[in-house]
Amino acid sequence: MKNVIFSLFVLFSLVACGEKSEPTTVVDKNDDTYSPAKVQPVLEEWHRKTFSYFYEGADPLTGMAYEGNERGSIVTIGGSGFGVMALIVGSERGWITRQQAAERTQKIVRFLGKAERYKGMWSHWYNTDGTTAPFGNQVKTSDVVESSFMMAGLLTAAEYYTSSSLIEAEIRDSVNSFWNTMDWKFYAQSGKELKWLWYSLENRF
């Protein structure tokens, strides 16, 4: 058996040596195309534009992020969760003040507080009046994944806005209320898996 294995090894080695190898690319060590000095400005621009999308491009009534630019005033739950974190980054980077970030976050949590929820979870899309907007065949349907994206942002915000100001206290209280009213047991009825969607009108997952 050992002889067979050795023979195969030799055979494969000979075949490999006989194959035409790809030409070697030599990189000029002095090439600074991707040097930190050149990459950093590009990253800075991306960071700033990403922040601007969530801050300057948000819905003025709710503070929420739009679902692209082709669906009118439809706002998105998961994307807005990323936006909540972007506000913190903007505050830390000096693009806006902490007060501005807190005020925008306050606007978002106030909208979320009046938005339709299903066993504590939000839907995927919303109209700016807080009613759910259909997402494909999902009508008045909760979305645990999108809700989790939102809560990730909100929990981060609750840890960031720790001052005794009325605005920051309201943010923390709202986040705690949202978290404590999410019926995770309902969405994990089998105890083995977490359900993604619940179609409330049909009372089914």
C-alpha cells in the first residue's frame, strides 16, 4: 500500500512539474497605490457619504432611512438600525454634535414607539404614519431579522447616550421598553429555532 501511495505521489509530482506555470507577477515595492496615505482619503469619503445617507438623506418626519430612492416615502427598519449607529459615529467623528445625534435618535424612537408591532417585533417596511407597508406578500407581518438589526442599533444607542438629559433618558427608556416587550418566546415556540416571519392576519409563521 505504501508503494502505491509513493508511486502516485511521484506521478502527480511529475505531472505538476510538466504543466506550464503561470507567469510570476513582480510588484514594485515602491508602488504606493494602496498606501495608507492614499487609501485613507477614499475611506474617509466613503464613511462621510454613508453617514450623510442616514443623516441628511433620512425622512424628515421620522428620522428613519428610506428604502432606496424608488419607493417614495417607504422607510426601512433594518437600514434605520444601521442609521442609529451611524449617528453615533457622526457624533464621535465631529460631523454633527452629540446633541444633534441624540435629537435625531429621539425622533426615531418616537416613531418606533407608535409604529405597528407584532408580538413586539417590527415589520420590514413602514409608511411614515407608522403603518406597515407591504413587502412582497408580507402584509402586517413581523420580521425578526429586521427587528434584530434595529435593536442592535438601539441597544448601542442606549449604551452611548448615558447622560442625565431628558433626551438621552428618553432614548434609554424607549429602548428598554422595546426590548422588554419583544416576545422572543413566541417566535421560538418549538424551542429549537427562531421564526423569521409571523403573518399576523393569518396567525401563522
